[in-house]
Amino acid sequence: MPTTLTLKNIPDEIYQRLKASAVTHRRSLNSEAIVCLETVLLPGRIAPSERLARARALRAALPASKFRAHDIDALKREDRL
């Protein structure tokens, strides 16, 4: 069962940034706070920027001559026929 948490003495700058983030993501202040806590505290979830960095690192490690973008696109089209 979910628990209610009350936060006191939140610095103004933190509150304003959380509020702006909630508006940007079209979430309530409460939902945005939960998402922020989940991002930091739950090890199974990673931030989109971290996922993108990992994908770029994996791609950089591949041999460039073997996996060119136009070759991959051609193989995708072949499979769709």
C-alpha cells in the first residue's frame, strides 16, 4: 500500500525546479517528485540520457565497416518484403 510522505523545508530553488519539471512533463507536482525519487533510488530504471549514452558507446564499439547505416536499412527492407 502506498505511503504518504510530507516534505518540509524544501529549498525554494529545488521547489521551483521540481515545479517547472512537472509542468514540462505534464505531471502533478506529486507525480514528478515520485518520478524523480524512482530515477535516483530504483536501480532497475535508468535515465533516458544514460540509456542513450550506453547505446552510443555500444555503437562506437562495433566495427564501422560491418555495420553501416545504409546496409542496416537495406537489410530491414529485405525482411519486410
